[in-house]
Amino acid sequence: MRKLLNAVVLLLVAILLPGCPFESKVPLSKPSPGAIDSRLTGFWVWDDPDDKANAALMLVNPFNEAEYLVELQGGKEAEPEQFRAYSFDVGGQLFWCVNGVNTTFPPKSWVFARCEVSASGQLRFRFVGDKNVPKELASDADGLMALLEAHVNDAALDDADKGLYLWRRPTEGEVVKGRLARFPQSVHGGDRSSGR
């Protein structure tokens, strides 16, 4: 699979998934100034429900007034990956449009995820899956947006192979120098606060 797809897999679970997010050749919507949601920023931890030793760390920072810079680390030896993300609304639901920072410009592909901060403070992601989205919509932003709007509450559009991805805030001392304390410190990792 392409590098972006591998990086998106890292974003989800830091392991290979049996299914794939839908990859679009075009973004949906455009970044909107003032769209940064402070509830989404900061460190987030994903704990693999199937493997207690597996986890991922995500740092979400505002890049500008409309976009986030997302850094992801998964697995003990994995180096961080960076993504550009911005939010857009579909039928009252918040979606993220995501692409890898290290891809060529313009980006070759985009993926989309429903994004929600729950009342309990968890960050929930559900990526749009490739099973029920026609492949010809990969180059048709208007058609893809129309499909999402028509099926905004339909879980069949979600990448359901692994289900819902829940991220939580790190506990005190869990993040050291921008890495999960249980992972070895990277030679590239800088001092990025205590993780709170």
C-alpha cells in the first residue's frame, strides 16, 4: 500500500488493519479560518483494546487559524509521522480531512474521519471506509460530499473492520519529552512538555 495509507494505519492503531480507509484524490471542503477547536489540541493516547502492550501517541497542534498539524507515534520503534488535518461539517457532524505532510504537493490522497470529543473527554475517530464508497468518487469532491451528506448517520460508510478508535488524555508522567514513557526516547524527539 502507499506510504500515506501506511501512515493512516499508524494513526488508527499502529498496526496493519484488515480493511482500509477510503482514499480520495481530492480534498473535501477547504480549511476555514477560525475552525480550530481547542478541545482537540494537545496529547492523546490510544490503547489497543486487543494488545495491552500496544499504544499510540498523538499530538494535535494548531498550524494556523484553520489547520492542525498532527504528529503520531505508534509502537516502540516507530518514528513520528506528521499529518495535516482540518475540520469541516457534514450534516452537523465534524469530519477531519487528513493527508500526510511528507507526501508530494499537491497531496496524492486524502482520507476522512468523523471526529468527536465525548462528554467524558475521549476523542473518537471513525474513518470513512473503502467498502461502501464507489471508487469513481475518489476524484469527485462534489459527488463524495453528496454521498456523505446523504448517509451522514449511516455507520456502513465507516471503516468498520476495527470499529471506533478512542483516544484519551495521558495521565501524569505518561508522556516524557514528547513520547510515551513506555516507548524508548527517540533521538529526534524534543522536549515537548509533560503531556498534560
